[in-house]
Amino acid sequence: MNPLRIAAIVEGDGEVGAVPVLLRRYADLSGWPGRIFIPPVIRQPASKLFKPGQLERVVELAARKLGGPGGILVLLDCEDDCPAQLGPTLLGRVRNARPDLPSAVVLAHREYEAWFLGAASSIAGQRSLPKDLRPHPSPESIRACKEWLSDQMPRGSAYNEVEDQPALTALFDLEAARHACRSFDKCHRDLMALIQRVATVSASPKD
């Protein structure tokens, strides 16, 4: 059976390491454990991707990196914009650029780390976080999720997105994050659907 092939486009240094971890977790959930190929993640500032033609250029680069049938995931933070408005616009651009490839656009509201705040009990005691860490009551309402995580750590420690974001992505409770964060509930549904579509286009006649 051919592996799933999904190329990812992100905006932050932490997501470069975290998104492959997230995709592998969802491949496992979808019945493809250990059978996913993720090319080196493409990082581009969101400000560039919003410019005419730039997202399309990066999508084409991602498609070339796949090296075969696969899909494309764009995952960005959405701090001030409305995800329900911005997301469909970006998805339309991605699909217009490569209509032959399954694709998904996921916008974390307001930051990727908001999902950790919503599932904070599941990461308690990890990465210098206290053992009695409790979820934030409204994780998608605050602008400084990284700072919130740093504030929970002992003096002299601070959240490091490059190191901590991938590690916490491997640990946080997906269902808890879905219940606490609307944007992660959408992420969950989009990733499950994307993997299913990629599995379909990747299926070999010999399988």
C-alpha cells in the first residue's frame, strides 16, 4: 500500500516541527500508522501568503515536493481575522492553484498554542509545566497563548515554541481540545477528511 503523502505550509518556526507530529497522530487515528510521508515543511510568513500570487506559488512548490499523489495542508494562526471568513478565501486560492490535489486550510484561533490551553490538563507536568495545570476557561479569547504557558512555568523557564510545540503536540488530548476550541474541532474534521481523500487518490490498483 502506498504511503499517504501530505505537504504542509505553515508560518511559524514551531509549526515546522509540530505539524508533522499532528499529521502523524491523525494518520494513526485514520488507520495509517507509520504510513505517511511528509516532505520538509514549507514556512512562509502569513503576510506574504496573503499577497496575490504568493500563496499559489508556495502551493505549487509544495505540490512538487510531494513526489507523487498526495494532498496539501495550509495551517496558519488567525489572530485578529475571522477564521470563518478568511479560511474559505484561502482554501479557494489553494484549490484554484492545484485543483488536482486534495487540500485543506486550517486557521488556529488565535494561536496554535490555544489548543494546548484548551487541553491543558493533558500536558500538566510536561515541559516544565506544573502538575496541577488546568485548562484556560476561554483559550481562543486571549492573544498571548505562548506567554500564558510561560507564566505557568517556574521562574527562569519559558515556553520555547521550537522545542515545546512539537513535544506538546505529541501529548495534548485531541478530544479535550476539540471541546474547548472551535478552531481545533474544525482542524480535526478537516484533517480526517483530508487524509481520507488523500488515501483515496493514493490507492494503487494493486492494493
